[in-house]
Amino acid sequence: MAGRWRKKSPPKKDVPVTGEPEFSAESARGTLPAHIDGPGGRRAVTLAVHDDGVVLTDGDERRAYQWSEVAHVWHANDMDGEAADGSMITKWLHELVLEFTDGTVVGSLLADPPVVTPEPAFRTGRLSSSPPSSIAPLMQRVGAPVTELHLARAKATLAAGGQVIFGPLTATADGLHHDGKKIPWHTITSCRYSVVIFSEDEEELGAMLRMEYEVDGDAYAFPFAWLRIPALDVPDLDVLVRLAEENRT
């Protein structure tokens, strides 16, 4: 997963980045190194995170985007590592992708400092504690306000009888729809984002949207079904999780 962005319908062209920043220096909270993939390949850019939005710097050009100008956000975590002398040297990866309303798509993939863990402890899931991440909070400063805005819009759309698309999932007032199957809100027992690093079940690995919901008993009379979708396939995943939480009770 690390370093890849699996978006179903990427923009057909790169949108020029122009304009001047509109945010004060006092509102700046940090800068994320990022990249844009265009016809000429990948190029480095930066995202300065402010209280009310971000400033994208691309070469000599800059553009300020309010949070309301973020059309979609994707996020995921992963772990990279290697074995060395009976220990595992690992580092958490943080991936963030933003699509703005003008069609510009920017991605950022950053890593926390590496942590050394004895291999037996690693394989049982007991990881050594790592220093507080300096990356995750800055990325969360982007995701949190965008999620609140999109959640309000989604709730208004559903209340008006419309639908909201979350990649392979479609939300309506009465539930979620996936691959021709309807999942009523009240049947959802769990809907969350989670990361599984080590498991004997290879299908469990990675950052995913994980959902459990009630169904009529199968041949073994088991009353639940599960849905696992890679996190980077679900735009605005946090909005979907919030909708499920608010509507399932």
C-alpha cells in the first residue's frame, strides 16, 4: 500500500497552481512535503497547513485553498520494516491525499522515526512504544476540519433524499449499498478504520475500512457478515464512519 494511491478516477489533466496565499503567517501550523502526479511525471510541492486551509507551493507559484475547497480526502497508515540481528526495525508511514475542487490532486507520504523491537515481541503484536509522531497531528489538522464540513453536507444530502458516494459504497437515507447489496444502517454493528500489520490471514493486512453487519443466518447459522475495503479506495472515509455511527442506533 505504501507509496501508492489507488483512486478510481484520477483527473485527466494537471490543473495549474496560481494565486497568492490568503492566510496570515500567525495561522501557520506546519508544512508537509508533498507531490503532484502530472503528464510530465511526479514533481515535489509543499503544503503549508493553516487554521483555515492550506497553501500549495508548486515551484514559483502558490495557491491558497480554504477547507471548503477540499473536494475529497484519503488517508491511510502502513508500517515499513526490516529484520536485523533478531530485532525488527520499523517505522510508521502516514499517507494523505487531497483533491481540491479545481481538480488539483496532491499526495503526501511521510514516515515517523524508526523503532527497534525484538522480533518475538513484534510477531505477537507487542510493539515497542515509539516517540510521539510529529507527522500524524499535522495531517489530522487537515483531515479534521474537512471531515466536519463534509459530514454536514452529507447529512443534509441524505435528509433531502439524495445519495453520497464513498468510492465503492453509496450512502442513502436508509443505509449503505455495496456491490448490489443493501446494508441498512440499523444492521451495522461496527464500522471503523483500522490497520493490521501482522496476521496469518493475509486478507486482513493493511489499512482498511472494516465493517460488521447483521444478516440472516447462513448455512452455519452465523448472523454476521464482514466488509473489508482498502482505505485508499474510500474517499472521505472518516465521514462514512461518522454517518454509520450516528445512523446505526
